[in-house]
Amino acid sequence: DAMVIQNPRYQVTQFGKPVTLSCSQTLNHNVMYWYQQKSSQAPKLLFHYYDKDFNNEADTPDNFQSRRPNTSFCFLDIRSPGLGDAAMYLCATSRDGVSSYEQYFGPGTRLTVT
Amino acid sequence: LAKTTQPISMDSYEGQEVNITCSHNNIATNDYITWYQQFPSQGPRFIIQGYKTKVTNEVASLFIPADRKSSTLSLPRVSLSDTAVYYCLVGDMGYQKVTFGTGTKLQVIP
């Protein structure tokens, strides 16, 4: 089945130690997103790629970076994780130009910072 | 992006119809209304989308009045497995970004 895959599902990192979360999709969608979701809060958009074009949200900290080497893969890099970065990180995709707007979400990666 | 307002939580008994209303007073002409469902420790899942009047699929119905300043998600005969958070989003069809509102936590009671 076509889907959005996130690895790992659980990630533990140390304070200040760089960490990379990965997302892959078999849907061949041209738009990919990264969201941060903290406990009991709504998902918050960090940035998205429209094809190769990177779009950063104004309030996304510089500590968060992203790479999209090809259509299928997208990475979230946290350069120096702080305790406040502990959260669920959600990857999503969508196909621009279709008649029905819909984002397909992966299962998320839960990040713990120690 | 239009801001949305939803009740924080709702309780319902199994088998009842549940209606969740979302207010979006500053919705723009090109904006569509989309609803997502999220279970704990999972990513949100698309439920339904509409522009005006009524939309129905195999999961839910979406009612949108003529002024489009609000919308109501209707879940027929809920079961325990419908316990989740439901988010209302508003944006135009071409938008590549969304802002999730606070969401409504629905608790279905046996």
C-alpha cells in the first residue's frame, strides 16, 4: 500500500546532540511537510517542500533544518536539541493541484531529549 | 489563514449522532473547510472536505451554511473507536500550509 513512513518511531537523544528524523513516501506526492506536536497540543507546521522549493514558517527556530534529496525522502535535522524540543514529529504529504485537498500523515517519530 | 474555533471537548454515548461545530468567521471566498481525526500516538487522518451546503462520505457528513462562517461535522452512530481529537481547518485549495486549530476531544462512552 502507498504510504508515508517515518523512522524511527521513537528516538532518544541527548541535550545538544544533533539528531535526524527521516520520512519516506510511496505516494509520489510533490509536497512534503514537517509538523511538531507537543503533548495535548495541535500539530504545528515547521516547514514544507513544494517539489524542491523549501518554505520555512516564520516562527520555526533556526535549530530546525530540513533536506529533501528526492521526491520520496525528506529529513528533519535538529542541530542542538533542547529539552523543549521533545515532541512528536509528524511528516505529511499532499499532491498539489488535485480536486480534493488532503494531507497524508505518517505515524510520527516521538523524540525524547535527555 | 482563517482562524477556527471549536469546543475543547465533547462526550457522547455509543450509538448516538455527534455534531461538532467549528466557527471560522473570517473565511475567505476561496477557502475550503477540511476536517481531520487524530488518535493518540498517530498522525491525523483526513475525514471530509467541503466548500458549501452539504457533503457526505462513508464516514461523516459536513454541513456548511450559506454564510460559511461555521461548519458542522456530523458523525452518525458513534462507537468507542471514534474516541479521538477532531480538527477543523480552513484554507484555499492550492495552499501548501495549514494551521490546525485547538481541536475537539471526543470521548465516546459505553
